Amino acid sequence: MTKTLLSALLLALGLMMAPQASDAQARPGPLRIEITEGVIEPLPVAIPPFIAETPAALPYANNIAAVVAQDLEGSGLFRAIPEQAFISRVTSFDSPVQFSDWKAINAQALVTGSVGIAADGRLVVKFRLFDVFSEAPLGAGLQFAASQDSWRRMAHKVADAVYSRITGETGYFDTRVVFVSEQGPKNDRRKRLAVMDYDGQNVQFLTNDSAIVLAPRFSPDGSKILYTSYATGMPQITELDINTVRSRSLGSNANMSFSPRFSPDGSAVVYSLTNGANTDIYRLDIGGGRQSQLTNTPAIETAPSFSPDGRQIVFESDRSGNQQLYVMPANGGEARRISFGQGRYGTPVWSPRGDLIAFTKQNKGRFHIGVMRADGSEERLLTSSFLDEGPTWAPNGRVIMFTRETSGASGAPALYSVDISGRNLRRVPTPGAASDPSWSPLLE
Amino acid sequence: MLRQAYSRMSTGTKISGAGHLAIILWVILGGSFFRSDRDSMPATTSVTLISEAAFEGREATRPEVVTEAPVALPPQPEPDPEVPDPVAERPADTPPPPPPPEPVTEPVPEAPAAAPEAPPPPPPPADRVAPVPVPQTPEEVEVAEETQEAATPDGAGADIAEPQEATAPEAATTRIITEATETDPDSASEEIALAPVSTPRPQSRPSRPQPEPVVEPEPTPAPEPEPEPEPVTDPLASAVADAVAEANEAPARADPSLPVGPPMTASEREGLRVAVQQCWNIGSLSSEAMRTTVTLSVEMEQDGRPVIASIRMIDAQGGSDAAAQQAYEAARRAIIRCGARGFDLPVEKYAQWRDIEMTFNPERMRIR
């Protein structure tokens, strides 16, 4: 009896399991393929003119869309599709998108926007980003409001949002660059500090040309600039407030101090100090004014740069008989060499991401801008020219700006940018000769 | 009376029971104790003894050049190499085939047999990095996704087609060429050093393999058959198994709209892979997303188009969630874009590719 019951139970159980088994059999396992080869090319994006909600907003609408396109194209990661190729016209910000028309021109992303002027006179910019082939928005729409003078910044904000949503990295378009503007013949250059938008627009001069200025560096919050001034006839570190355009000398050393850089939290400054024929690296706590010596060797040690976490400092030194890169604890201590290639290495700058260190390399009569990992591995040279030097990182750690100087009596320095992959080498427009760029953090 | 009857019945029952028990025991245990040893007898192969003269006569008529190793077993039909299951395995009890003769006894120089060629010129700088290099197009040719020849009206027909401009795909290289790479003197010297220093001479003719002394092939001992496991003839288990099998077969037969066809070939799989990779653009991905491998599952229509709503990420490795999301979206765009017109897949094998899992691994692209 028990056996019969057991068998009946087994039979029922088997029949219950049968449908699942049959599904699995009727539907074979998925076909599996692995794709390891793709293409690396700019993403086609359509940016039709933004809708002007009022006639007064029309010039802003056209200009903002153009700046967004310039920003994205300038990154080298996007390709703006020419307006002549558009099939659809966006006539209203809220009208449904005809995705088929954008697919037909191979637009993979679509940016739509509108510009209006609020009752208080402020400019209001709205935008949406769509994944054309998915026929879905990429994130929620955003709206910015600012004075009409700030229309370029709003365009940069839109471009940053688009860049971030597609690449997964923060943008770098709403940023500024401080640099040394140079005028005059090569043997009598007049140098002034200047600041501009990352794309060369809105140039403002911060100092006059009465004294030589060198190596400006932004503070972490972008409100101050450190630079080396020869106003007293001897190089001294000077701090300048961008808003008030007032400067003050840091420290009162009778010795030469130069090559300053802020710590990541802005509370300290590292710099080089020359004592006799010896140059070492020092640290100055801005709040307390306490100065400490970080290196103490007979070699020339300069160009210190903090790691983003503030725990380490990379610098250049010729203690091995040749100019190389070293890393030491932020409070000084034993330094380890990280560069071992041919040639000389200098001006190291730690990436905001912390993964890479950019540097200048001189080898066989050529100058290069390169990157290596923080341990010195995976060195890659990105550029090569008569004179490339002084790299500075975009706040997202993807782009490097540097100085390139041409040879000859008529040679002049200019600013260039390059992607860390080595692609998208571009000249940054400046009103004249320019050198020593320093990239600001992303503006608030 | 009753006791006597009981005693008589008991005796008869005992006899009957003993007899049945003996039969049952014989049925159960007979296979072990009384089984014939015939099954375990080694197989024999008849061997014909021939005289030495007959053997030499056979040798004289043998072909001089032996190009293939003698095969002891009759040739088996080669399994389709693209079919993972069933795996073509040599039976464990089959002697391995002898190694093929090595035709070349001299060390072969590594230099190419063909005439030496100049080192390939460095690829031209191009913004596009793709698996297949595309040369720069002439300036007068428009860049488009599809290559087409210029068409001009010939005037022969009544319907004169409009002139069509020639187009060509965008120039592409297979790796990122930085400015430093282009002008690196070290790389140039390496290329020069790698160039052949002299014209490679033609290879010497491979020596003809000496015919091995042929001996009468050893009779292959027949593999000793594995003793078949004694089938368990549980009627209840059989009934359950039969019922499940019958239930399983019924729906499969009832769904004729899913053609299975022969197994997918390598070229069919490769065609799909190539079609997807052409649209997998990772140029706008973050560095972290470039280190992330994602696997997507997608259900396909019978016309080869993906069901967009079915695309989902089933695995991600190597990056954060945000990076995985970016990598997923790039992979998703690739499937949708290149699948918009339908992938070229065999309809008769629809059941095999109705569900596809695609793994997008950017490792090789990251280091370019």
C-alpha cells in the first residue's frame, strides 16, 4: 500500500516537472558570442538650434546650441551632425521626437533645448538628451537660469551634462584656465597673468607687465592663484585672489622661492626654495604660517605636486645625476624613483583621478608630454615637438593642456590640449602667445 | 481438525513458498553467480599467417610513397567542428593513431618564403580606430557609411537616374597613433632592424619520408566491452520515466514554428559578431567603462532584428555600477543600430539564435 502510494506520488511529481523540462528542451540554450573588437570614433550627436521661447531669446538660442556643439566636438568624443543633414525640425521643446528621422541620419544622441527670458531678466535654458536608437531619454531634463551675460557658461553646463551622461565622466567645459600671456620679441617678452574660459573665450588679465610672472596654479576651489613673481627682483611666491585681484607674497624669505602648488584641501602649499646653490622642497601651512622642509639633499629638487588624497608628493630631482621623477610622503621622508626611461623627466603633475602622473620628457633633442601610472609603469608619450612642457590636467583627468613653443627667432609659445589617449591634439585659442597653463576645477 | 488442516496448509504453503523463494533468488542472484562468462571473453581477431615469401611479394607491390599514416580504424565521419556537443572524442579504449610523419627534417628559417617586403608604412593618422583599416579617401569623395560607386545617367533608358556621388567609408586605423608614436625615432629604427638583411633562399626540398618497414598490422585487439550495467527494471521507475518522456515530447512536437536546423556554423557566428562589432563604438566611454566587460541578453525576431525591449544586462565585470551602465548602453546601441535592418542569420536555425548572449570585452581596444 505504501509502495503504491509512493509510486503514485513519484508519477505525479514527474508529470508536474514535465512542462518545465519540455520548455527547456523546446527552447535551446542561448547563442553566445564574444565581441572584442569595436570602433573608436566620435559619437554622432544631433544638436538642433534651441527653441527661442521669446524673440529676445533667439540669438541666445542659436548661440547656446552652437557652443554646446563646439564643446562636445572639441572633446574629440563627439561629432556634431551638420544641420543641413537634419530631416526633422524641432519646433517645440515638448513636442514628441521623431526618432526615425534622427536614426536615418545616424544620430546616436539628440540634444533638444529651449531658451527663454524670465520676468527678472534672467536667461532660462532647458534641455533634454535622447538616446536615438533606444528611443528613450538619457536622464531627466535640466534647467539653468543665470544672467544673460552668462549664456556661455550655461551652454558649457549643458555640454557638461551631455558629456557626463554619455561618457560616465564629469565634464570639463565649465572651467577656466589661468596662463601667462606673453607679448613682444623673444628676448624681451612681457608677461602677464591672464585667465580665460577653457576654450579661450572671455580672456581677462590679472596682472600688468611690470614684473615677470611664472607658473600660475589654481587653488582647489578656484578662487585663488599661486604664482611666482619677480616684482622684488627675486622670485617669490605670490597668492592672488581672483575676485578682488589682490595679491600678497607668501612668506618673507630672502631666498628664491618658486614652483608653488596647493595641497588638495587648500590648507598648505608646497614649493621649492633655493638656499645657496641647493634647492629643496618645502611645505607651508597657510593658516599657521609654519614652514617645514620636506627634502634635504644636495640635489636640485623642484616641481612638487600632491596626489589627490594629499598623502604623497611627486617631484623632480637630479639626485641620481639625471633629472628624474620621485614620489615621497606628503610630510617628507624617503623618496622612491618612479621614472627609469631614457632622457630627462620633469614637471610632474598628479591626475585628479590619482591614477596617472603627467610629465615633460626630454629625449634625443625632442620634448614630449607623457603620462605614467603612479608607480612609474605604463609610460606613454602623447606628444612630440621642439618644445612641449608644463602639463596641467582637466578636472576630470581625461585631457591635458600644455605649452608648445616653436623654434626659431620668431618662435612663440602657445597652448595645446590632448586627450590622455594621445588623440585629439588641438591648439587652444589665445589672443597672443601663451604659456604655463593651469586648469581650474569645475566651476560651481 | 483445524490444527491439522492448518498444519497441512502450512506445509504446502511452506513448500510453495520455498519454491517461489528459490525462483526469486535465482532471478535476482543468478546474474551474478550463474552468468555466463561469454560476455567477458576477450574479443578475438582472426590472424592469417603468411609465409616470408608472400610477405616480400606483398611489399614489392606496395606504393612507394606513403603520404598518410596508416590508420588502424576505418575513417570516421568528421564531426562538425562548430558543434560543441556532442564532443568528438576518441574512445578511451581505441589506440591512438600514430603521429603523422614529419616531412621536414631541417630547421626551417623563420623568414618568409616570399620575396622580402619593405616594412609596412605606419598607418596614417585617422580619428577612427576600427578592426579593419580604411585608407584615406580622395578629397572629392564624400565620406559615408556605405561605399558606393559614382553613378551617371547614361541616357539609354527612359527613366534617367539622378547623378549619384561616390562615397567611401571614413578613414580608419587599427590603433591609436599619437604624435609621439609618429615621430618616435626608436620605433623607426626597430622597424629597420626587423627588416630582413638578406634575401631568404628557397627552402630545401623536404626529404622524402622513408617508408617505414611495413609489417603486418598488428591485429587490433578488440576493445574489451565494458560490462553493461545490469538494468534496473523497476516497473514503477520505468512508468514514471515513460510518463515524463511522453509529456516532454508533446509540446516540442506541438511548436513547429521554431526551426532548429543544423548547428550554427562558425561563419554564421562570425558574421553576427562582425555585424555587431561594426557598431560597437567605445570612443566616448570613460576610462573605467573601457575596463568593464558586460554581457547582454537579447531576444531576436525571426527576421534577425533584436527585440529592443528584451535587451538587458545579465553580467558586468571590472568596473563600478556607473561604468557598467555606460558600457551597457554602448553595447545596447551597437545591437540596436546594426540590428535595425536585421542580422544575417539563418532562418532555418531560428531556434538556436532566438536568444543570444553577447559579451562585450573592450580589453583589446583599451590597449590600442
